[in-house]
Amino acid sequence: MIKHITPDVCYIGVNDRQKTLFENLWPLPQGVSYNSYLILDEKNVLVDTVDSCFSSIFLQKLSAALDGRHLDYIIVDHVEPDHSGSLSQILQQYPDAIIVGNKQTFGMLTGFYGITGPFYEVKEGDKLVIGKKTLSFYMAPMVHWPEVMMTYDENEGILFSADAFGTFGTLDGGVTDKELNTDKFWDEMVRYYSNIVGKYGSPVQKALQKLGGFKINMICSTHGPVWQKEISKTVGVYDKLSRFEAEKGVTIVYGSMYGHTEQIAEAIAQSLSANGVRNIVIHNASKSHISYILEDIYKYSGIIIGGNTYCNQINPSIEAVLEAIEIRDVKNRNFGYFGSFAWADGAVKRLSSFAEKMKWDNICAPIKQKQGMFDEEACDAFGKAFAAKLF
């Protein structure tokens, strides 16, 4: 069944309920969609494709949507293989179709697939008249690859936004946000952004500023719902995250071998709660997947991290968390840290160097626990001081 999201635009994406890890990294408990769109006019235009795992069903959908028409153009807004993976198969079936992209697009298509054309190069603000409709093109480099661009249908106010405004989660029955219960997508949008796009806050801000003057009636991302009713909220989420704004709350992340570091985390959380903090999330870094830890780090303004010393360094699960935060250059957080050790205090030293590198507001002196000498009063004072800073 072909889904028309407007009389002239068809949704021909697919749902992936099989893959367990997106990019072989991030869990997909609710799956993911790969979205592709067909614009019907005097010239018929395909916007992005889908993962090669779904090429067969995708080609069937494309053929049914064309219904005997010619495919004239294929716009590649983003070359990442989950969106360009079916391109070679499409060109075998529609060899006269012209690929529309920018200079970097073409180099990547040649590098990934050996595709050498036919190409139609567009630059910032260029237009392509396809009949009644005019499509214009706007570069969005590093959102989140360097070749990314967005396509704007000037007649209907439809923004084909590549991965921007995307989210994990399959489209169950409906396609637009008017047809779906979107509750499941908001947290998954934060997790998607923090893991996939998170490092590139400044490029996202530049793209949002560029689009600020556009009349947008619909956002067609390459993952998740077609946004129609919730455009303002969707753009607001990306705007807030890309400015590293966060809700008042605390994410506590710890790594513990025998429970002593965990004991500190629990005591600090109890003190935070007693002093009025209601949004508190605790992650055992050895159990929680890093994607969910990053989601909460982007969500809340306070971060407290603790770990035990291991090989005179820090618990490896915490080291992985620190590296993930450093890579994304997360900004504007209130920070505190603690550590435990048996004979050498390597953990707190690593957390101290991390605090200096991130240039966060370090609220409290760290708690250092030697062996099992738990200091409940220190944990209580730590939580009280941290809570006072949040309000």
C-alpha cells in the first residue's frame, strides 16, 4: 500500500524490526525506520533511499508509487549507507535517473559504491524546477556528515531534512505524527541526538538559523515520523539539545567492583532527594548501555560520576563513559565526582583531569573512599551542596 502524505508526495520508507544495534553500536529496542519519499510532478523525484537489507521491498514500493511513470531524479541528501544503500540497485532498474547532490556527495558515492554519475550538482540556494514544484537546496554540513544537505519544496513548505529531526523507533501503522501516538519518540529522539548528532551542536545551530525564515508545514526526516502537528516541539528539542540546555536534575554514573563505590552513589542520591532534587537517574556503567547514559547526560544539568581504581587508573566502564562525553564535548553542566580505592587513588585523579578538560562547574570537593571506610556525613554534605547549586 502506497502512503500519500500529500497528493503529490509519497512515503515509501521501510521499518527495521530486525536490527538489534543501529550502526552496530546503539540498541534498538523499538526498531527504526528508514524513510524515503517520492515527489510526483512533470519530473518525478526520489528523495533518499533505504538500507540495502530492504532493497527488494523498497524497489517494489518505488515501482508501485511510480505506477509506470519515469524516475527522473534521485536526490541524495545524506550518503550514510542506511540512506544510500539501495542506490546501486535503483540505478540498475532506472539507469536514466540523474543523481542530485553536492560536490562532496558525489565523491562519497564513488568511494562507497563506485557510482560515477550521471550527476547534477547543486550548491547553496540552488533551485530545481520539476514542473509545478520548485525544489531548493541548503547545505547542512556536519549534521552529522560533511556532505549533508536539505531539500525544500517551496510550493508546499515541505522540508526533507536528512537525519536532522530524526529519532529511533519504527512507524507502527501511521507515518505522520497526526496518525501516531508520538509518546515513545521523544525520549528516543534525545537518545538518537545525543549518540548520533551530539558532537555537532554548533552545525545544528547554524542549520536551524538558516531555516528560521522558512515556512515549514511538514518535516520529512530520514528516521521517525513525518512531523506535521509537532513541528514546533520537534525543532525545539533539537534547538535545546544543540545548545546543551538541560532540565534541572542529576545523572549519577558509577562503576563498582565490590559495592563500595555503589554505596557512595546511593548515599549521594538519597541526599539529593532529601534536598529537593526530583529528577535523579542512577546508572551502573557496567550494566547500562552507554547510549542511555548519554541520553540522560544530555537531558539533565547535573552530572555526578564515580568509579573505583583499577590498574591504578579508573574502572574501565567509567573510562568508556568519560571518553564518550569528551568526544561529544558536552557543555554547561554542573559536575561532581567521587572514587574508591584499596591502596592507590587513581580513580579520583582521572576524574579530576576529566573535570579540568570539560571546564564544567565543579561544585564539590570529591569524595575519596579508602577500602570500606564509608563516610555517610560526607555523602550527605556532597548531595546537599550539589542540590543547592541546581536551584
